[in-house]
Amino acid sequence: MTVTRRRDGQTTPAWHRRLAKAQETLKDINLNAMKRFVAVTRLGGILKVAEELGASPSPVSERDHSNGRGGRK
């Protein structure tokens, strides 16, 4: 979502609503889960991520699937 101001630099109620929504979205992002997701996509699988981290695949996978919420417990 792009949050922009008017050309004259003034803000509007709609701008403030978009900004508040963007801030709420950022609060919901789990950065550790995002890093694991990026690593899995970059390396091509959980096994390769676990190997790179020196861990077994189970903990890497469980963190991302715990409670169905992308790694948040």
C-alpha cells in the first residue's frame, strides 16, 4: 500500500486512514518468520535452510507452522 501526501504537502482524513492501516500491517509482520521464508525460497527448501543453520529440519519447519500463524507462538 502506498501512502502519499497531496502535492501541496497537506494531509487528508483519507491519508491518515491509509497511514494507520499501513502501520497496523507492519505490526503484524514477524521478521524472524519472514527471514526464514526468504531463506527457504532462496535455498529451495527447509532441508537446505536447516543445513545452513546447523539445525535439524523439524525445528525450522515447526516455527513456520506453529499454530498456523507463520511462526508466532
